[in-house]
Amino acid sequence: MKINENFLKIESSYLFSNIAKKVKEYSLANPEKAKDIIRLGIGDVTRPLAPACIEAMHKAVDEMSKGETFRGYPPEYGYDFLLEAIRDNDYKSRGVELDISEIFVSDGAKSDTGNIGDIFSLQNKVAICDPVYPVYVDTNVMSGRSGDKADGKWSNIYYMPCIAENKFLPQLPKEKVDLIYLCFPNNPTGMAITKAELKKWVDYANENGAVILYDAAYEAFITEDDVPHTIYEIEGAKTCAVEFKSFSKTAGFTGVRCGYTVVPHELKTADGTELNKLWARRQATKFNGVSYITQRAAEAVYSPQGKQQVREIIEYYRHNAKTIYEGLKACGFEVYGAKNSPYVWLKTPENMGSWEFFDMLLDKLQVVGTPGEGFGPNGEGYFRLTAFGSKENTEKAVERIKNYFAK
């Protein structure tokens, strides 16, 4: 028996698992203080599901209790009722024409962004933003596409620094790359990209035969008109981009699990092979589909009642993001994000290391966030806070930080 030795190259546990472990150890050592811990680290939602979704799930459960309406294995790529709702509401309403055969329902964007590498050669050069959502890097390491690590970076990964000097936006690669991971609005920095800026990436990919892997999981938080909700709003994107979306942050499905990936038929290799067919084959082989109950809940997101209820939930989190942003800025922090995103990205004070700042917030204030270093080398010296806590806890956490740093 031999193992995939690429798994030995990465850290034994995931970033957010490390954070959970640290918080648990602190709680056991400080049981009294543990009662006051406020978690603004992991991007998990806290608001209940929209009533329209709950109603749809109850109805679907009732259907599963009767022989004439019971359903077994779902279609590998999603039920037509959900595929059509996604097509009409997320794309057609924005002037984008898609066929439902180009949409693949899944258990979330994390799974799909991690699994998409299955259809690409290990010889491809990967370009990744720095800092970045860890799944993009780790899954390429696991597959054997990363090369070796030195000074915190992998030899076969092209790093695109996203730093304050370039407004946390990546610059076009200066060498040949094949796969480009982009996430906007961005996790972790919370920054968005305009249509004009994204057009540069689409043009680059088409000119160089590259594929953009576009994670739009946070598009529901966009407030500005010149920020695209889908990469397919950009002319030419269908021939160079795969898009990932999720109901997790849009409708609070982090525990329900549902998302989807779009692979246009126009996206082909140099010899004319459709990536759509490859992804369809991969999913039919390795994935058993999303449950009927879950897909009915996702469909309800697009009902008139569902849309209104989801908007109210999004607005709740937007308010939290504004509270964090304005509170930290008022006490002297250098802060970014929040406007089109549920994340606030802040510069740690006095050149403090990001893990050092994590420990200080936990020990002194009982507030949990995410160290920027966990997102890549250029995340060092930064810290991420999320807007997904309750309004009350968000306000408490900001007040604690303001009072401490006002000294």
C-alpha cells in the first residue's frame, strides 16, 4: 500500500480547524472567559433560513412520505425546476443567456472549486491570488500540481500579490499560466472588481488560452452598479471562464449545502473538447447529486417571498459589516472591504503578526477572527473579521476592540 504523498506536503489540518482547536484549548484553560467568546472568524451564517425555504422543505418532506411522490436518487446535475430558476433569475435577468445543461447543482462552491482540478492536466500552471481562500491552494497541492514549497510559496504556483498598493486587486500574470483562480467579491479581503477590470482578465484568458475559475459566492452582497454579479456579464467570458456560486452566503445554506457551477458549452480546449462534457462526466461518476428536499428549498429562494426574505437577511449582515468597518476605522485601524462583501480586512496594529493579533484578541477581548497569514504570505500583518455574527455580538465585539485600543 502506498499513499498520495502530496497530502504530506500540506499542513495536517485546515486553517479554520486550527482556529477551532486554538479556541477550544483557550476555553478549556479559561472556562469563565470562554462564556464571553464572540466568534467573528469563520464565515458561517447565524440567521435562520428564510421562511419560504423552510416551508418548501416541509412540503418536500411530506412528499417523501408518500409512495406516489417519493423520490430516490436525484438527477446528477440537478432537477430542472431548480436549474430553470437559476438560469432565469441569476443569469437571464442580467442579460446572460444560458442553457440549463450548462448549470450543475452541487453541495457547495467549496467542493466544486476544489474538485474542478480533476478535469485539468497536472502540467497546467496555476495562478492564485495572495492572500487567497485556502481551498484553491490546498487542493492543487493534493493533486500534485503545486511543485515544492520554499519560503511559504509553491514552486509551480504563480502568486498574484493582492496588497494595499494595488487596492488588493491582482495584476495580469507576467508569465504563461493556464488556470487562474479569481474570487470577487473577494474572500478574504472583501474587495470587489469592476466590470472594466474584469474585462482585462477575460481578454487575457482568451488571448492566452487560459481558463478563469471564477468564485462568485458573495455576489449577493454587491451594492455598486459597476461590479458584476456574474463573470458572464463580461463579453467573451463564456469562452474562457467557469463560474462557481453558492446558496451558503446568499440564503444561509451553510448547513443545508447547495451551490452550483456553470460550464458554458463554448468553453473548449484547443482541439475542440468541451469542458462541459468533462465536468458532466466527472460529476456523474463522483457525485450523487443534491437531495430533493434541499433543491426545493433552493428553488424557494427565487420565489417572490423568498427573494424578499433573503434580501432582509443579506441586509442584516451588511449592517454588521458596516458596524465593524466604521467602528474599527473610528479607533484608528486601517480597514478595507465591507461595502460589497460580508468581510472586513484590517491591518494589524503596530506591525503585529496576524497570529499574534489573533492570540491577543482572544486572550484580552474574547473575540475570534481569522489571521491573514492563513490566507497566504501577503496576508501576514492583516486580519479578517466576518459580518455573519448576530447584531448584538457584532456590536459587543466592536465595542470591546474600540475600548481596548482607545487606551
